[in-house]
Amino acid sequence: MKYPLVPLVNDLTFPLLFFWLCLPFALLLILMIIWLQLLLNEEEENQNETSSTEIQEEMQPSGSVGKLRPKPAYLSSKPKSQK
């Protein structure tokens, strides 16, 4: 017996096989779209936050010396001399 008695793909089984074979790819596509939308929303929020803080910094009076603090050592551009 070379061939099976009942063919795997016929008019009745094709829609079912097509559905089950395409379902994982469709789910992956939907998940990728949702993930990319979340990433884009996070990026837009970060840009909005930085632009709003820049605007707030520009609106603050420049004469407030009490609010200025020295830079921490790890942010300093000059490395400490090692002895």
C-alpha cells in the first residue's frame, strides 16, 4: 500500500488544516503589532516628559542660586588624580 486510504487533505479537511497552520503566525503577528505600539507609546511619553521638563526649566527664574547643587563625582567630566 503506497498511498493512505483516506487522503489527509481533501475538500473537508483543507479549511481545518489551513486554520490550524495559519493560527500561530496570525497570533505572532498580532502580538508583534501590540508590542510595537507599546514601544512607540513609551518613546512618545519619554519625548513628552523631556520636552515638558525643558519647558519648566526655561520658565523657572535663573536667579535661584539656592537650588543649584554641585555635580556628583561620578558625573564629573574631570577624572580625579590618583596618587
